Amino acid sequence: MQQRLPTRLKPGDTIGVCAPSGVFDPALFETGLSHLRGMGFKIELPPGLGEAKGYLAGGDLHRAGIVNALFKSTKIKAILCARGGFGALRVLPHLDFAPLRHAPKFLVGFSDITAILSEGLKQCDFPMIHGPVVTSLARASTRTLDSLFCAMTEPFSGLVLQGGITLRRGRVAGTLKGGNLATLVSMVGTLYSPDFTDSILFLEDTGEPAYKIDRMLTQLCLAGVLAGVRGVVLGTFDRCGDVSKIYDIVTERFDDPMVPILAGLDAGHGEPNLSLPLGVRLILDADRHTLGVAPAGKL
């Protein structure tokens, strides 16, 4: 059966905002919204979006209810998340992806939102966008903003990593998957464990020292979820210390000489944070520092 794909956005379309994770800063949120409006999009803010329950943006059922309402909405053309933090894993049991499967629309976020993107790929079998959350747009560079706009309005045409670092040479095709390492690890052993079969695995993180990166990758390895990885591309490891130590750990954990590894992708915690099409079949060329679209992978 042919894959159904989200409709590309155009100026005047409406973006819905949800907050499945942490409570968000109102000032940063409003500034982020202004950037989206500056792109020509209308914004839909569901009732109760600004609620707070401790460090969460409301109770689990409340947060999940807002996400489900946006999944069902025929007015909304894309969904952006307000903030990461923590909480997305708690709403997964309450999400109903059936309306999203029936009427595909882009879901955009990163960090803790990785949990929903990962499960969304399994449930819906169409691309999700690993990209900024609304509050991070408040301090976003022009490159980040332009990348988000292009991801929602144009087919992905590939990336050349300007600061690319070849950790292991090679060229492979696979489906781009992954996101925030700590969030992916938290899903292992649950009903929502990520599936990296035939994948180019993208990883990023923030505030995690080298030994914790090692521990998380080792857990993924021992759990068997890395067995299907065909290539690895590393994004930003912000505030994680000497990044060369992390590169050494990744190369050791992915010890198959046939798995190319490319570092230096400007995506994740930090600026710029380029938007990536998770769920699209790409070609990773670690020698040329590129992520290109495989013949059947265009949106």
C-alpha cells in the first residue's frame, strides 16, 4: 500500500500547538509564536494549553487530550510542540494515533518530544519532523527558522554537513530515525521501545557527560535495539564536555566496520537546530559529509 504523506504547508495554513511535556515560559512562547506568524502561518492555541502541574504542562490526561484534539482537527495542517523537558513518555498510553493515520499532518519537536515522534513513526508510517519547539524558536537563528519553514513547505532535498566529521567511512541507505538519546533510552523495555531496523540513526543530547553517553549507548546495545542500524549521524552534544570523547564512545559502541558514522550535524540542543525528516529513506555518505534523498524517499 502506498504511503500517505502529510500535505505541504503554505502561507495562511494553521499550525496547532500542544504541550505534551514540561511547563513553558510564556515570554519565550509568545516570541516563538511571533516567528511562526512571521512565516505567514495562523496559530491555533487549544484551551488550557498554559496549564501547569508542577514541572508538567498540566496532568497527563489533560496534555494527551490536547494532542488528540489536534490529531483529529481538520483545520490544523501541522502540529508544533511548545517545549520539551519531560512528560511526553507519560502521555503515550493516552494518545490515539488513528485520526493522524487517517489524515496525516506534520508533527514537529525535539528533545523530550522524541518519544512521540518515535512512536508516531511506528503508528503512522509517515514522516515526522525533528525540529524546534515553539519556545526554542524565541532564540533561533535565521538558519534554524529557514530550515523549519522549508521542512514544512518543501520536499527534503538533502543536506551537506558544513562542519562534518567522518568517524567511519562508508555510504549506506536507510530510514532516518532517532532523536534525543536519553529519551530513546527511557523508552527501552516499554511497549514503546524504538525500532531502528534498517535505519540511519540520528542521535543528539545535552548536559550528559561522556560516561553517561557510554552507559546509555551500552544499554541500547545490550537491549538489542541497535542491531538493525545501518549508519549513524551525530547531531549536537551540547554541554556534554569534550565531544571527541563522545565520538570515540560512539565509534566503539557501533563497532561494525560496515556502519559508517558521520558527526557534526547541526541539529539538537544548540544553534542552529536544523529540521530533519524522520521516517524518510536517505543515503548517508560519511566520506562526502552528506545526507541525500534515496530514490524512493522523496516526500
